[in-house]
Amino acid sequence: MSSTTTAATAPPPPVLLSARRRWTVLAVCALSLFLVGLDTTIVNVGLPAIGRGLHVGTRDLEWIVDAYTVVLASLLITSGALADRFGRRRVFQCGLLVFGLASLGCALAPSTGTLVAARAVQGVGASMLSPVALAIVVNAMPDPRERARAIGVWASVFGLSMAAGPVTGGALVAAFGWRSVFWVNVPVVAAAVVLSVLFVPESRAPRTRRLDLPGQLLLTAAVSATVAVLIEGPRLGWSSPWALAGYTVAAAATAGFVVAERRRAEPLMDLGLFRRPAFSTAVLGAVAVFVALTVSLLLTTFQLQHARGWTPLAAGLASLPMALGATVCAPLSGVLVSRGGPRRPLLLAAWFTAGGGALLLVRGYLSDGSAADVPLLLLALLLLGTGFGFANAPITNTAVGGLPADRAGVAGAITSTARQLGSAVGIAAAGGLLAGAGTTPADLTAASRPGWLLVTACGLFLLLVARASRRR
């Protein structure tokens, strides 16, 4: 290879940034993360309005949400590898443009099929934002303590976006209709593109990795088949031929993915990371946290609008305690991680999440459809938001902590994949519980009880994550 070629492909030298510039980079990247998290939940409160506008039922509504999360979960790792190869800022900006154009497609969609397709393209763009932005932040902040504080802010923004999605969506749907939840992305994307040009430095991994197309296809097949079975299983029957075929595809794709990755010199997913107990339990913890979050949001949204007759705005405002808990506790969690490690905030996350799920379960048994149990609902959502706020920073820090900077993108992509997979599974699980339920408070309460048990179990699982983090 000629010296000219080598110079052209070599990564740029590390840029030493001032403290002000480093935190500006964090702010720009956090803006993109806000978009990704917001679009994971902003649609939830607008689903009844979308269903009425496009004349579709619950399962089609699930695909409107999960088309985004499935594609996002499937492509995160590949997007991280592309960013390491071609430049993180370049891929980041490309993701912003794709996300913005897909948002326009969603806003103008004339039918369910078009909306689902546009949501899938949105997921393609979003996959270039979350892990790539995290890699940019990690590269810009080499000091471990400063990085831990930055991850706390990062988690706070993500928690705020996820929890504030229903509030924002409810206000937009009430004022401008359901299409406005997609229009709102366009000016934010435009601002993020301009800011990234001005402030975000380009960076690449010291050594680029080859793209793993077989691994990407097998991972997509495994994730898609799993979510498809969860969504369509209640309608088709869990023992129907189509469901059995789905189980077979999911199992075969997962097994094929593991075999292919073990044989590949530069795999899509570094399975060796999972030999670290702290990393593997952190990934499972990320799945559990987002299963709990999405199940809680979807079940409460449907209950309040369908059974209680609340407006989208009122149902969105009901999630304000969750947004408050996440916003206040996520920065505190980052401080706790930087001072004493991840174990303490993980324990807090476990007990608050489990407590919120248990309270929702008790409220469900006591509910008679009156307004008397609304304070219990708000308290439970506050507990869940608090648990969510405490969980993200230690989980992310545990996953990327102790790894060299050139592997941070892959580790961040795996944890981001776990989060989105948790969101997709949570939406599918909650939708399956609601699909066959009636519209009375008693019907929806009975249908929701397994969901609250699942939320409680996810909280208790974080106790195992805390124990593994102590042995890191």
C-alpha cells in the first residue's frame, strides 16, 4: 500500500479539547440522544389517535412502534462499526439526515403500511445516533471520573426523553393531531446538524474492523422473529403453525449468529465481552430496565384513555412523575458512580423499580375504576421514574468501564441494542396483554396484572446486576 493511501485512511490524531468544548460536544450528542429516546415513547400516547385516524387495531399499532425499535436494535452495532471505519461525526450527521427525512415521511404517511415503513427508516437513522454519539463522548472525555459524570448527564437526558415522550406526545396530539409528533423532529434535527458541524470533532478507531454482513443478517432475523412472535402470537395462537415457524426461525437465527460470530476473526458482536460477568449482566439489566419502562408506559396510557376516557394530554401529564424521577435521579446516579462505583445506584434502581411495579399490581387489585386510586398510580410512576433514573448511568458505566477507547463504540452499541430490544419486547408484551382485553376498567385491570408482575421482576433482577458490578 502506498504512503498516500495510508495517509488517506489513517485515523485523525486525537484532538485535546478544552473543558468547555468537551461539555459542548456532550450537549450536541445528548440532543441526538433525546431524539432517539423521545421517538421510542412519544408515539405511545398518540396510538389511540393514530388508530382512529388510520382505522387500525392494536396489533397494527404495535408494529408502528416496534418497526422503529426492531430496526434500531438490529443495526446499532453495525452503525457503530461503520462509525469506527468512516468517521464518527460523518456517520452521526448521516444518521441525523436519515432520521429527519424519515420523520417527514411519517408525518405525511397516508396509510398504516407507509407509516410502518417510514418508522423503520427512522430506526435506520436512529441507529447511527445513539452508539455513535456515546463513542464521540467517550473519545472526547478520556478522564474516567469526568466520563462517569458525563454518562450521568447522558443517562439523565435519555431518561428525560423516554419519560417525557408521553407528555410531549399528549400535548402535541391534543393541539395539532397525531402527525405533529413526527413534524416536531424536523427543526431539532436541523439544529443538531448545524451544531455537529460547528463543535463535534471527527474521530475514528485506531484500527478499523471489517463489516460482518452474515452476522448482521442473522442478528436482524433473530430480533425480528422474536418480536414478531410476541406481537402476533396472541392472534395466531401460541401453538399455531405460524407461531411454531417463528420460534424455529428465532432459535435458528440466534444459534447461527453465535456460531458465525465465534468463527469470524472480526465479528459484528464481540462475544468475548460476555465472558465478563459485569458486562453480560449489565446488558441483561439494560433489557430489564427498558422492558419495565415500556410496559408501564403502554399499559397506563391505554388504561387511562380507553378505560377512563382521559384525553391524550391528560394521559401524558400523568407520566410527569416518571419524568421528574428520571430527570432528578439520573445526574445524581452519575455522581454516585463517579464517587463509589455502580453498586449503590443499581441497588436503588432495583428497589425503586420493584416497588413501583408492586404498587401498580396492588393498585390493580384494588382499582374500581374511580379516581380514588389515581394518587397511587402517580406514586408508582414516580417510583418507576426514580428507578429508571438511577439505573442507566451505572449500567452504561459498567458496560464500557475498563475497556479501551477503541472498544467503547462496540460496547456502547451492544448496551444500546439491549435497551432497544427491551423496548421492543416490552411493547410486544404489553400489546399482547391488551389485545384481547375489553375496554372497561375491570377488563383492563385484569389484563394488566401480568404486566405489573413483569415490571416487578425486572426491578428485582437489577439486584443481580448490582452484585455482578461489585465483582467487576
